[in-house]
Amino acid sequence: MRRTLLSRAALAACPAVAVGLLLSAAPARADSPLPLTAVSDRETTARGGEFTLTLTLTNPYDTPIQFVYQSIQQTYGTSLEKGLKFTATACGNQTNGCSDNVHGGIARYDVPLAPGASSSFKVTYTIAPDSACGDATRIDFYSYLYYEYNGGEAKNSGIVDIPGTRVACA
């Protein structure tokens, strides 16, 4: 049985279509922009010093946010820095606490969070006096945030970059 020109073209196009679909796949995004802001109180911190991250969750909905899960992790680039030494030394009192291991622990906001209200979470990091340092040495974080609202019927989640600090030698 002879193949027609059309069937040959269709067979040849299948791998190209499959590759095109794979290459065009976008990473998962939040349903809507995450209502989280993250700031560091210092752009540069000397070895032996401290810097504080403040993360503020604002409820943009007309129903309360009743459940929040948030982890804070160092970025891959930070984890590759040889000799970089820092620890979480304090959690702010704007939340009902934070886990013992903030580097993957949970920031626990006071919930329910009323419509339009904000709640902040602070964590202070101390850089060891013998830590690696230099113009290109940075401590940066990212956060995975998941929250539920509308009586648990709606949810949103995603990853947020958190700027940290450059580690100065002096």
C-alpha cells in the first residue's frame, strides 16, 4: 500500500509538533499575582553583622484569608557560595511564631486575615565573623507561598524572590 504525500507530511510533522509543544510549555504560575512584598533592611552587611527580611502579606480579596503556608529557602546561588556562614537568629512578633528552622520552615501569619488587611513576618539573620565575603558574595532567598481564602474554596500559590544582602568583608 502506498503512502500519499499528505500522510507522509503528517508523519514528518508529528515530531516537530511534539518538540514545539514541549519547548513552549510555560512554568507554573500563580492564579493571580501573589499579594506578598519582601524587603531586606540592608543592601550590604559586613561579616559579624545582621540583616532583617520583612515579608508582608496583604489580603486583596473580599473574604478573609484563613490559611497560609510559607517556606523560606536560600537560593541555589547562595547555597553554592563556599564558606558563606549565616543563621536565622530572631523571628519578629507580628506572627504567631516561626519554626525552629526558618531556612525551610514556616512563617506563620496570624489568620484569619481580613479583607484589605496586612500581616508582616520578620526574620533576622546574623552573618558569622569568619564568613566568606566580597563584592560578588550574596545571601538571597526565595519563598514558596500557599494560601486559601473564600472559606477554603479558593487558593493561590507560587514562588517569590526575596532580596537578601551582599556580604562585605569590612
